[in-house]
Amino acid sequence: MTVQDRRTAKVAFIGFGEAASAFCSGWRGAGLADTVAAFDVKTGSADAVVRARKWADYVAAGVTGAERAEDALAGAALVFSLVTADQAQAAARDAAAHLAPGALFFDGNSCAPGTKRESAQAVEAAGGRYVDLAVMAPVHPKLHKTPLLVAGPHAAEALAALSALEMSAREAPGPVGTASSIKMIRSVMMKGLEALFLECVLAGRKAGVDEVVLDSLDVTYPGFGFKERAAYMQERVMTHGVRRAAEMREVARTVDELGLAGGMARAAVDWQQRVGDLKLDARAIGESDYRALADAILTRLDPVGR
């Protein structure tokens, strides 16, 4: 496949959320990926509002939405699976039967190496080429140039395809699961920090000592900006907590697979899930004000106590 072929090859998305939308936005601005199709389970939601929003997402991104996964996958040379971590393996199994022969299947979901190896078996058995893909940073503001890692036996062809789409990818040398290991183990720290901030700030607000605590942390770790970080960390969990909780369950599995007890990851699951389930709108509350965000969370967690 030539570079021009890769630039014009059909691309399909399984799962069309923030990451998929960001990639498409970047490609559109760069004049890349002429033919893009997408399927998301929300397309078939029983909730008419949810369905309408997802179809609107397709239109806004300039992609062809599909009511069935097989319709999106038909003839696609490049397939990106970007669903929630708990649905990643099912998505791979379901997609496998409908992949074009030799299609590259980029599993960009935040899953444990063991989960990815199991997904790879299904894709490879069906004649697809499985690529362990890890998205290593938030997709905004870099869009399709967000740093990526790829691993597995098809890494060279995967890098060529991503390069043709002007994506910023590099190889994590090793078998399927290598890129995932890097992403998952990094998340012990990154998503764990969010959980630590929640527990620290919420407890501080209830005790009336949050400013003193955060100021003292800035003395210990100068330049970190604990109050600003507190707002950012809370907003991330409020907006993406449910998805992050699913990811952290996979992080815990990763640690377990290494013969260690993933207790810290499981503790992070609890905070991510609890706050994510509140479905609070951080923007409406004031996403740069850690106090307002913390108070909104506390009011929902303990309405009587507040």
C-alpha cells in the first residue's frame, strides 16, 4: 500500500467519543482521511436524546455514521477501536467477523495487556492484523497529533499507516501488550493522582482547612500549583470518571498479572466511579474553581451534611 493509498484508504471507528472526534477534527483540518465511517453503541440507544446526539456527532465530524458495526467496517483498511475499557474485548470479538482481509485493527482502548492479547487472538484468527495502540496524552489540543505508542508484530505497517495520516506514533518494541503495559502502569500514577486530589480536597473542604493544606503542599513541592491542579483533577473525574473507573479496573488487572496486588488502582476505581456517577457538569459549576467543584461534589455525596 502506497502512502497515497494509506491517505485515501477507508478508516472506520468502533466507538465515537472524544478521541475519535478529535482525530477526525485533526484530519479534516489537514485534508486527510477522505473516507471515514463510524459506529457507536449509542446509535442504537433506547433514549432518543442519546441517539440524536450521537448522530449529530457524526455530522459535526463529517463522518458517515452507521447503525451497525458491520456497515462501518465494510471495506475499511484501518479500524480504530476506541470504546470504554470494559467493552474493548467484546468490541474486538464483534468486529473480527466483519473486518476486511488484512485490515489493521488499532485497539486504542485502555486495557490490561492480558485483555489485549485475548482481543488480538480474535482479530488475528479472523484475518485481521491487530495493533496494540496506546494513547499517551489527552487528545486536546493536539488532536490527531496526540502522542501514540504501538506494539506487536504489525507495528511497522501500523506506523506507516499512522504516519500517512500525520499522526504522532512511535513503536514500543515488543509483543502485543507492551504499549498497554506502559499506558496502564503510567495510569497508576496519573489516575491515582486524581483520586488522591479528590480525597485530600474534599476532606479539606469538610474540615475547613483546604487552603492551608494546599498552600503547605506548594511549599513542599514548589511550582506544582496545587490549587490549579485541584480544579483540573476534579474536573477530569467529574467529566470522565466512569470511563476512568473502567480503565483503572484494567490497571488493577495489569498489576495483578505482574504478581502484585493492585490495591492503589482499586482505590482509585472507587473515587472515579463515585464522582463520575454524579454526572455533574464541571463547566456549568466553574471548572477553574476547585472550591466550587469540591462543594458541588460534597453536596451530592452528602446533601444533609452540607
